[in-house]
Amino acid sequence: MISARVPRILALLVAWLAGTAAAQAPEYDLAARAIAPGIWVVEGSTENFSRGNGGNIVNTAFMTTGAGVVVIDTGPSRRYGEALRALIEETTAEAISHVLITHHHPDHAFGSQAFEPATLYMLDDARAALARDGEAFADNMYRMIGDWMRGTEVVVPDNVLAPGVLEVGRRRLQIIAMTGHTGADLVVFEPLSGVLFASDMVFHNRALTTPQSPGLLGWRAELEQLAELPVTVLVPGHGPVSTDLSPLRQMADYLTWLDTLLADSARAGLSPAEVMNAPIPARFDGISERRYELVRTTTHLYPDYEKRALSLLPE
Amino acid sequence: MNILINILVFVLGCLLSVGVRAAWPDDPFGSPMWAYNIERYLGSDARVVHDDRVNLRVPEFAEDSAQVPLTVDLSAFPEAPGQIVAWVDLNPVPHLFSASPGPQPLTLLALNFRVQQATTVRVAVQDREGVWHIGSRYVDAAGGGCTAPSQTMSNPDWERHFGTIRGGAFSRAEGMRYKVNVMHPMDSGMVGNIPAFFIGEVELRQGNGQPLLLSMALSESAAENPMFVFEFGQRPPRATLWLRDNNGNQFERRLGGDL
């Protein structure tokens, strides 16, 4: 009786394991959208990381130059990087020569294993930040998106990207180093077509994130520099591509509101939990994840506002 | 034979504890530690009710497992609160603080705590009849906050800032709010080769022979460099903060403002 059942149970078990193995390897569904001659953007959602989206919440991009494809950011995981590379190779016959990683956050820098190490470039301070925080980010990413991360390892690019002009084929890319989002943030401007790859210096219809931000007002000041460029298409790090500068105005408005909220709350002696529950103005209703990010930003930045609002008590 | 006796004791113990726990309301969060920690911190004969007027505010997730903000707003509590006990169910040492307010009604208390893993958090407030009113929240977390070395100690000149105390007094619509920040590593003793070193005793004194505004016992779940907020429904004539850590360091500061 028992011996007759065992093979059937085994067979069921094998079938079940095979089924779950297949179900556990979901694929990213990436699409390249042309935004200018020879320039494509790969848009992600404006959600938070989840096991449903595999961390595809980010915009990556690539462009042909006549002398090799320039890629901007590699995405949240090895699997994303591989899908991005396959998409690039479907879209153009040109070989990939430069992969510019805008900053050290996992959603932008964790697909690098899919690309040749010699093609990877990053600002020097961003390389140091990735070496410092990469493993902790990876742990957190495995927790948040699970199996999508399988096989992903932190890769710190060997090549240092210096601010100035990077000439590749017919394009003379402006390499701009900023600090507002993480302390080492790359912005790339392509003057032939006027495309600004703002990366996470600009979040559009998606609340900005602050875990390594050195300060909200410094961030806002840097955005004013970007507004002076002759931009025709703005590619934010998160959220929809724009053909005007309205995302910069939305960012400035949001940063000003956040800074004022934190400063006023500190002056009124509010506790962090009270700030996290503060009302968010209705004009920001179109910005996703704003309550979630207010909770995070309060954790990151409010302690300094609080300390500045208190006075040293003499013994 | 011994085994039989052990089994008998175990079964009796289970029956007894079931008998006691039946008197407590169910935990809406279904925490395995609900009854155990009530018994541990409030006693096996505690009378317990859920009460939203113990307005406990913690974020739904811990962005930093070593610094999770907690605020207990008692402004809707119908009487001056008695004993207040707070704990974090799944921490290695769940107890966060026990506070005894004086005659001035305490309307709000805030501080940061650590979480070791996703957990429920409880604040129990005792009324005049001795009944405990419990506010509960769930906080999701990557965890590890209790067994991570303090940021303070990784800074080579931490001793220069050790014991630095900043404070402020804030007039409220009714009453007075005090906010105090103390630079102290608050080491939990759960990190290898770093002994427990934390502030265990906190008092807010009025002086002049007046009763204490508040006395509070803190445990290992409290976060480093604590930022305390205390609010009273009436403005106390004066307030002095007194602290002592487990190494015997004492700190005393007159709280600022127009006192």
C-alpha cells in the first residue's frame, strides 16, 4: 500500500518543484522608446520596490554615437541588466562602449554584471559610496524583491568618470557632477538633441528619496543650474519623460515644502512620528509614494533639524 | 516517573495560563508574545482593555532599525494617566520604558526605539481603577537594530560629545512641551565586546520639595542619542531633567525656555 503510493507522491513532488522553479524565474518586460534620433529610454513604474515589479521602477537609457553605444544606468538586478543588454542588441547593431552609472543606489547600479567591466564608468565619489554601501543595499534588495535578485553581485566600476566633456563618436556628452540626491550624482546632457539625463536629481510625479541626501536646499540650488541648459527632453530617474522643464519646477516646489515642513516642525517641538503624519498639500496629489517617502525622509533628515532647533543646556 | 510528573506540571501550567489568558481580549495583531508580555510586564492578574485613546504612533515600517520613532499621545485619554509601560514584543529585551507621571497630567511622550525584527509595539496606561488601557501598532523592519554597534562608538571622538544635552521648551495651546536630546551611545550589551552602557533612569523634577513631574525607567530597546519629548497638560512652574546611566554617570540640566 505504502510502497505503491511513494512513486506517485514523488512524481507529484517533482512536478510541483518544476512548476515552482519555472514560476520563480519571472522576466522583466522591457521596451525601448525612441525620444530623439538614436536615443531610447526604458521606462519603469513609479512604484516602490516589490516582488511584483522586480525593482523595475527606474528609467534607464541608451544612445548610438557611431562609435559605440552609451548606456545610462544598468537597473536593479543582474536579470534586469541582462534584459537591458538584450534589448539594446535588438535595437541597434552598434557595440556597447560606455556604461555610465549615475549614482550608487541599487536600482541604478545593480545590473552591471551584464556588461563588460571595461565599459563601466562612475564618478569617483559614487564608486566609493558603492563600495561602502553596496553589500547592505544588496541585503535589503534581496529582502524587498526576492528571487529577481538571484545571482546579483555588487560591481564597482574600475573606470572613473570625470566631470567635463565625454566625446563618443558624434556626441559630445556633458558630464555634470552634482550632490543633492546622494552626494555623488551624475547628470548627463546630450547637446545634439537637447536630451537631459537627470537621473535621480529629478523625480517626476514620484516622491524624491533622501537616504544619503546631504541637504534639501543644496539639492534645490543644483536644480537651478539644470534649468539653464537648453533642454528639449528631460529624462528623470523615476517617472515620465518630459518635453518641458515642469519636472524641475515640481522638484523645487516639493523640496521647498519638505524643508519648510521639517524646519517648522522642529521649531514647534514636534516628535518625528508627528511629522510623519503631517498633512501633505493637495497640489502634490499626483506624486506617488509621497507618504511613504515622508516617513523615510523624516527618519533621514529630521534629527538634524531637531538638533538645530534645540539649545545647548549648560551644566 | 519524573517524566510523568513533568508532563503533569506542564499540562497544569497550560491549563492555568489558559485560565488567566481567557480574561484578556484577543490581540488584533495575533502576536505570539501578547499574553506572555502582558503577564511579564503587567502581571498575571492584570485587567486589560484595548483603547484607541492610548494613541500610539509608530511608522508602519522602520526605515532605520536602530532609530524607530514612537509617540504616545494621551491627549484623548479621559483622566490623568497612571503608570505607563511600553514594550516591543519581539525584541530580545522587549521592555522599552516604564513611566510614572506625577500630579501634572502627562499628555504626550516620545522617544526612539530599536527593532530586532518586524514586531508589534505596545503601550499600556493604567487608569485610576487599575485597569490597563493598551494601544498597539505593528512595525515592519529589516531588523538588527538591537545587535548593531552604535554609530556613536564608531566615531573616534565620541567622548567629546558624550553627555552633551540639548533642549527646548515649547508652549502648546494647553500646557507645555519639553524636548531633550542626550548624546549617549545607549549600548544594549548585545553586541560582541561592547558592554551594556545606557541611561536607565530619567526624572523630570520640579524642585522645591514638589513631587516629580515624571520618573521613567528605560531598557535596552531605547535608541542611542535619545531624543525625548514630554508634554504636560498644565504648565509646570519649572522643570529639571535628571539622568543616570548604568555606569553611574549622572546628568542634570535645567530645561530651557521661559521658566
